[in-house]
Amino acid sequence: MLRLDQIVARLGGEIVGAADTVISRVGTLENSGPGDLAFLANPKYRHQLSTTRAAAVIMAPPMVDGPAAAILTPQPYLYYARVAQWLNPSPAPAPGVHPSAVVEGEVAATASIGPNVWIGPGAAIGADVVIDANCSIGAEVEIGAGTRLAANVAVYAGSRLGARCLVHSGAVIGSDGFGFAREADGAWVKIPQVGRVLIGDDVEIGAGTTIDRGALGDTVIADGVKLDNQIQVGHNVRIGAHTAMAGCVGIAGSAVIGARCTVGGAAVILGHLQIADDVNISAGTLVAKSIKSPGTYSGTVPFLEHGEWLKNFSRLRHLDAMADKIRALEQRLAALEKKS
């Protein structure tokens, strides 16, 4: 349990009300009870301040009527996240290697290796790494200090993960990129995928997400990237620092995505495109050409036969100009009607 004055001493902010208010957990305005610390980040929930049973509320200044105590801070949601981390620390498994694990590489003494894990030859597992049950770590893989792999993660040979990463169950890192050449008769010839996957520090990778190794160069995920569940990252993709993507995003090979971008769920980014820093892509958007300027981008078009789609889309690009022409024609028609 924590007191408000202890929280503010570490995280900053201003206390309104009793500084010795005791907090045992975080919660929502609607469902909190005694001992809970709630937060107000979205103004549309402000009306709940008058009915919340929370012991205190994190909110942006100025203080408003309702809660008995509050912490005022310019970024309530971020503040809530830090308090929640403090109150809910990740359990620290005991270091050691489970008897059923097969270890052919090097494992730091403080690492924790779970049941039925395989660590291939030449792999290097850093200090305080946690690898849960049934993970497969290929040859020459490097995993940085403090990184955690949940159960059933597969990391293919040669991949590198930085420090303090979190990889959720079922993720696959370093699988072959989708590279094939076509024979004259339509058969496919596999192109060996000889690159690697390089992942920076403080990256989170969601359950069921797949990150393909590069065909020749490397697939690169920079520091602080956050990937939700069931995302597909194609070969030779590069994702800049602190970019975040929601579930079911698909990124085709060799796309380059800048830093601090956000990508909404089920968006699709075609291959060999470049996306600038600080771009926000809305959910379900089809990105079919490079984005060179920061901003928010949205939209898609109905599914059509390709030739028809190209013809219609070329007209969509001129809708504003066409609307201006129609307004001008309407004005001329109205003028002619007045003369007659």
C-alpha cells in the first residue's frame, strides 16, 4: 500500500486533500471503491467525479468538485500508468535452469529458464532474463538483460533481442520472409532468407505476432517499439523508435516506418513504402503509397477488379476539383435561368 505523499514524492504532481490517504490499487472512476486510486484522462467522464467512491483521483488541474483527494498532473493517464506499474510489479522468478530444459548456449547465472526450453548452440542469454516454458531459442540468438519471453515463443537462429523486452506467448521472431521466384510454368522457387531480426531495447511484442527475418539485409525493430497481438512484420521491414501498432496490422516486405508513429488495428502497409516520423494511421487504413509528412491518415476504397479500381481511384483523387466545377456550373445555370 502507498500514501499519496509517497506517490508524489516519487512521481511529482500536486496533492489536493489529505496527503496521508492510503492507496492499495488503481481503478476506474465508475468501479473504484475505498482505497482505490482512479484517474480522469478523458473529459467525457468528468461527470463520474461526483459519484466515484475512489479514495483519490489523478486528474489534470484545476481541481474540480467531487473527489475527497486528488493528485493534479498535466498527463493523468501517463501518471496512472506509472502508479499502476509501482503497485503491480512483475513477479521475479527464481534464477536457474529447469531440469527438463536443454541448454547448448550460454546462460547468465541470474537468468530463469523454464520447463522444456531449448537454447541452441552459440546462443547468449543475458542477466535476469526470464524464458518461460516451451520456448525455442535458436543457434546464435542473443537476448539482452532483463528481457522476458512468455511460454511458447520461438526465436529463430541469429536473431537479437535487446534489454528489457517483453515477448508474449506464441510470437515467432526470425521466421523466413515470404520470398519466392516464379517459374514459367507457375511453380514457385524459394529464395533463401539469410538476413536476421534485430530488436532494440524496451520493445514489447504481442501474442501471435510474427516478425520475418530479412531476405539479404536485416529486419530492424528499434528501441521502445510496441507491437500488439497478431501483427505481421514482413522481411526487411524497419520500424522506428517508439512506434506503436494495434492488433492485426500487416506490413509487407521492405516497408520503412518512422519513429513515434501509431498504426491502428487492421491497417495494411504495402511493401517498399516509406512512412515519415510522427505519422498516425487510422484503423483499417490501406497505405498504398509512401507518406512523406507527419499527420493523421485514414481511409480505404471498396474492393474492385484491379483495372476498374485504378480507374475509379484516379477519379477519387480529383473529387475536390470536380466539386468546384459542379458548383461553378450550378451558379452559371442559375444565372441563365434568371435571365430567361
